[in-house]
Amino acid sequence: GFMHPRLENGSFKYPFDPMDTHGQGFIEGNAFNYRLYVPQNIPHMIDLMGGKESFAMKLDSIFTTEIEEKYIEKNEDITRDGIIGNYVHGNEPGHHIPYLYNWTSAPYKTQERVRMILREMYSDKEDGLCGNDDAGQMSAWYIFSALGFYPVLPGSDEYALGSPLVKEAT
């Protein structure tokens, strides 16, 4: 159920720990985050993971399963202030994850998770961004989400609905 790194010789990397964020073939996340990175074919990804109900439970677990300190201590790109459970919001590869509930039978959870992230991970103080704002992505996530939508599949003209913080925007 996880993307598993392959070596040059074609074999899979062993040992493999899907919780680990260091030396497992992923950057700025772990296998729990990257198994959800198939934005080009979300319905097929959901089918492969057991259907909408099973997929929603997998999404729930990423937000509720705490990642232990040992899994992030060697990774300078991931800090505790950018993590909710095992969801790494402080870096870009998982920013679409809270919006994936829209493809399940529990789309209201997108609104719950997005609002929680907006409240807990952003502020107007000097530490108001919970991670590395590479090319403005942390800020862009906030702007899109505050407006109430997000481009889950970059380059597409389709957007996933969230929960706007504003009543009107120009």
C-alpha cells in the first residue's frame, strides 16, 4: 500500500520503513504522504486503496497517527511545527491531501481539515508560516484555501472546493 523506492539494479530498497523521512527515497515527507501523491488519477488511486470508505480511513489516519521524533530528527526539511499527526504540511508534497476527502463519501472532512490547518499552521506573527515557503507555495496554499478552493492537479482547470475564510474577494 506504499510507494516503495527502487534501487538502480531494479530491486526494492530494504529495509524500508514507511514512517521514516530520511534515507527512504522521499524528500520533505514519508511514504504515508507520498502514497497519496497521484493527483493525475485520484479515482484510480482510491480504487487501488480499497474504495472510498477505506480511502477516507487512510486519510483520517494520516492526520491522527503521530509521527515519532526519531523519524524526523535527521531531516532538516521537516520540523515539528509543520506536522499534524503524520501529515507534513510544512513542506509542499502533501498540500493536496486534505482536499482528497472531496473524492470520498465524506467531503465535509476537507472543510474540517483545511480550516484546522488554516487556524493552526498560519498566523500574522513572525513565525506565521509553519515551514519552508519554497517559491511561495506555503503562502499560495493559504491564499487558495482562504479563498475556498485548491488546484489538486496542477495544470488542470479543475479545482477542489474547501472552506473559504472570506465572504468576498476581488
